Amino acid sequence: MSVQHALDMVRVEYTRAIGPMAHVLLNELLATIETPPEELQLGKLVELIERLSWEIQSEQRRVQFQRNVLEQLEALR
């Protein structure tokens, strides 16, 4: 699995969860991470997903976002 493919998938699922602001929030969060996006390891990617999920107001949508992303990451392995 390429990191870029995983980030693209996260971006799509995050947009489904919160709408068009997902792109902005994801880019802002990526800018705060010390590791360049193309060098993210699985642990940092999981941390990124967790941090993104807390921006989702609805608990149901938050859980669904986490479930969808983690299932897709698992399928890419």
C-alpha cells in the first residue's frame, strides 16, 4: 500500500464524514506532523485518523469514519 493511496482514501472518507472542509482540515493537520506525508508509517497514519475523527461532531459519523478507514487500510495490506 502506498502512503499516497492511503491518504487519498482517508481524504475521501473524511469528506464523506464532514463535507468540503475535510480537505482544509486534513492539510492543516498534515502540516503539523513532523513527518512528510510521503514518509508516514502506519502508526502515524492511525494517529492522523484518530486526530481527524475528533473534528467530527456526530459520534455516529466519527465511529463510522474510523471503521470505514480502518477497514479499507486493512484491505490494502
